[in-house]
Amino acid sequence: MKTPATKDSHQDTAPPPLARTFRVDEIKDGEDRLIEIGQAERQSLAALLDLAGLDRLSFVFRFDGRGEGRFALHGKLLAAVTQTCVVSLDPVESVLEIPVELEFWPARLVETFRETADETADRELRDWPEPIVDGKIDLGPIIYQTLATSLDPYPKREGASFAWPEDGSPETPKGPFAALEQLKQRR
């Protein structure tokens, strides 16, 4: 009987929020491809990433064969996102164009690479290749992770500022609840 500490890791893994799977035996070397994410999936991703909107999400890419079952991915994520300003709560729109360069290797080669890297501690840190699992490459998690890590963690509308006026004018809030008092008086 397995205890919670010894469960297989794949049993606890939730499915990725986005999936776009390609069989390696169907990949045409050097062929330009496009993935367009539909409205329903964009809405789901926007909710997951706490975005006010995700009007466009696409990925332009190509695979180049590297021998021994390895592939290099060259691509660009294109997105039109709307975030919420952390100061004013106004919408902040932005267009993202993020280059993506990755390698996909058969899982056995990734494991060999990992063992070799562990043995040579002086090896410089570099991007690890992604494993090809069951002869398939899933670009969905790559698209999602690229989008998620490219978002501005503190989006701010142009001209919005955290600074309070220093002139001592009556509009300058005095104390932590003064701004709430001003809002109450406007009603």
C-alpha cells in the first residue's frame, strides 16, 4: 500500500491548462506552423491568470531536427492582454511578442543529460531540454508558461502614481482612513 509521501507523481499532476500535442513522426523539419488559441480557451486562461482580457493568443513556430530524435523549437508568442492597473484599477492593455527557443529530446536522452549534469558540478547552468513523452511534444504548457511569465506583475496605467501630493493641500489624505472618508463625502 502506498502512503501519500510515496505516491506516483503523475497521479497528483493536474492536466495542463492548455494542450497542443504533436506527434514527432508527423513533424516536418523546418515547416512554419501557427497555433491560434480560440475564444473559449482564452477566456479560461484569462481567468486563470487574473487578466481583465486576453483578446489574442497565438504561437508561430517551427521545429528543426537535431539528430538522435531531438528537435529545436524556434517560435514567437503573440498576445494582446488587458491587465488591471495596481494603482487606479483601470484597464492596462499591452501587446506581447515573446521569442521562444527550446529543445525537445527523447526522455532517455534527457535522463542521461540529467545524470551527467549531476556528476559535473562545475557545469554552467543552462536551459534543460524538454522531454518527448510517448513520441509526442505538447506545446500547450510552453505557450501557457511563456504567457504567464511574460506578464507585468505590477501593471500600471501611464501617469498613475503611488505618490501623494506633497503640497499639503486639503485633497491630501491625512492618515490611513482619510481617503475612505473623502469617498464617503462624495456620495
